[in-house]
Amino acid sequence: MLHKRCGPGTEAYKRAAEQIGDDSRSVGECRYIVWVAVHGLGNRIVSLVSTFLYALLTERVLLVDQRTDMKYLFCEPFPGTSWLLPVDFPLMGQLDSSRCYGTMLKTDDHDKMFFCERDQNLIRQVPWLVSNSNQYFVPSLWLIPSFQTELIKLFPRKDTVFHHLGRYLLHPTNQVWGLITRFYNAYLSRADETLGVQVRVFSNPAGYLEHVMNQILSCTQREKLLPELTTLESQVTNKSTSPKLKAVLVTSLYPEYSEKLRTMYWESPSSTGDMVQVYQPSQEMFQQTDEKLHDQKALAEMYLLTLTDNLVTSGLSTFGYVAQSLGGLKAWILYRPTNHTTPDPPCVKSVSMEPCFHRPPPINACQAKTVNSTRFVRRCEEWTMGLKQV
Ligand code: GDP
């Protein structure tokens, strides 16, 4: 309703856009937040969902910078209006972070003052805000006391915030939906059980790394997500009476992880007699953000991962967070390897489906008290500096 009243094409929008830069300090009837895309698609989605929640809490109209390929990825979420920021928006050339809140205050980390109650009282009076973030900053919104009452009403279960907001807001376009359904119907729908494995390699150089492959095997076998391999002789005695068809969906920029897995389960029998099929939709080799088809494939793969029964994701990857949260899943998170060795233990089960906020305000900041007393906001499993809801 707010969007219909204040969105692009309305008199209210026209007035608000015209008033930018005039010194009258009057806030019209509508206030806005413009979301700008930063980094890869997973980062974009977690920050967009966070910005949407902030817009709901502060009665702002959420508008999306359409110079990236968002319009090829997602349908309009609000009926009878548009969430795309018109291209003739007066500040179009200035939507970068040069005028960010932190810079206005001082530098860098002062951005985090955004999460202070006192600062919110000031920010409330600003008619146009630009959200220039690559983070899932929702946990720190919960720690602003004046937002808590509304948040608790909106989300009786605190671990489902992204899940509900994401499913409300993010509807893949027909092209992306085609990529999802064709792959699902051809490769996953008939399996008795499906497992998603999302492999993101942050080290430099990236690519295929033996210790990451070992980590995936160690995690999936230890957690009994995949059967162990055996020799031909022992297989005869151990075979289960009704072997299952297990489909494994691997997503990665690189082809080798799924190739190795497929070869392993072809060359040796599984100890249970289960049949293991391994599929990987794309092998893009490197990140090509803002290439239309590349991003559409990335979104399709995130969605396909949401449809699996069990999920293994790479620690700290927002790509994996989106898959887990939209899917309503608790993934096994692969710890980030250090020193080119396989971490021990290799993975940890996520305590909730929520994404992790990697860079929350420091513990001695204005949220120090609330962070200690709010039981449903905790340190992330794989990144103790981060915060997540449980
Ligand atoms: P993060 O860097 O892991 O937090 O995730 P982002 O999604 O923000 O950035 C990684 C980007 O690299 C993705 O958006 C894709 O463009 C690309 N990418 C990484 N992994 C995959 C993958 O498994 N499949 C596809 N299709 N693209 C990927």
C-alpha cells in the first residue's frame, strides 16, 4: 500500500524527487530507501532482504537501482507498482559510498553507528537513504530496542526472518524459473534422496584443491550424508535390501569436485548398495557478476540447492546462506580451511537457517548491552566475529 501511494509514477514520488537538495528540511509524506547492488549475487540478496526489513520497520519505500541485472533475475514483488528506481532519479550518479553515514560522521567503522538507537532517531528524519551494503545486517536491527516490539510481532520465530522475507520478496523471472524446473525435473525429481553440496573456494589461487575435496568427503561420510565406498567383495555381504537412488547436486565455479565424486561412486561400490548420481548444472570458472546469463544461472543454482533434502555449504559464503535460508534448511557448514589443510572437524551443523552477519558493530559499541541480553542473537558457527539469529 505504501508503495502504491509513494512509488515511482505517483505525485508523491515526483514531489519527493524534486525536493532532493532543497534546504527546506521538510520531510514529505513519503520516505525512501534506495538499494544499491554490492558484490556477488548472494551478497546482493542478503543485503536486499535486510534493507527490505529495515524499510518495513521504518515505513520507507524500497527502491532498487536497476542499472544492474536485477530485473532479469526477479519479478516485481509489489502488485500494481514498481520497485525499480526510475533511471532519471536526480542522484543516479551519486549512489556510491562516498557520502556514507560513516564518512559523514568520521570514517569507516562509524558506519556502524547506524545501529544505535540515538542515530536512528536522526536518520528517521532523512527522506532519502541509500543502502550500500553487502551484508545480512538483520541481527543488528534486532538489537535496536525501538525495533524489537515490532520485530517480535512480525517474527514469532526469530530463526525464520530471511526465510519469510526472502520468499515474500524474491520471485525468479520466467527465464530463471525455466532453468530451475528443467534441471529439477531432468535430474533430481526421481531420486529417493537428494543432497546439495555448495563448494565456494575463497583462497587465492582458487580452483580445485585436494584438501577441500577431502573436506567434502570427510564431512559427507562422517555425517552419513553419503555412503562410504567399499571393495567389490565386502559389498556382497553388506548390501541393503532396498537400495536407494541418491542424487547429489554440486554447485561450484569449478568442474573437478563433482567429477571426482562421480568417478568415485562409479569406480567403487557404495557400502550400502545405494546408487549415487552426481550432477553439476554449470562450471563458470570465475565470477562474472552482471553478466545476465551468469547471474541467472547463479540464482537458479541457489534455488536448486533449496530443493534438496540435505545441504552442505561453504562457510562464510552468502551464496550458501541464501540456499539454506530460502530452503528452510539447516546446512552442514564446511569450515574455512587455513594453511591449505583440511579442517578437523570438517564441518558443523548450522544451529539455525538464518544467514550470518559477518561484520556487526564491535562489542563495546552502543549495542553492547542488548547483545548480551538478547538470547536469540548468537555468534556464528564458522565465524565467531559474526552474529546470527537462532
Ligand atoms: P559469496 O562470495 O560466496 O559470498 O557469494 P556471492 O554470490 O556474493 O558471490 C559469488 C559469485 O560467484 C556468485 O554470485 C556467482 O556469480 C559466482 N559463483 C560462485 N559460486 C558459484 C556456483 O556454484 N555456481 C554459479 N553459477 N556461480 C557461482
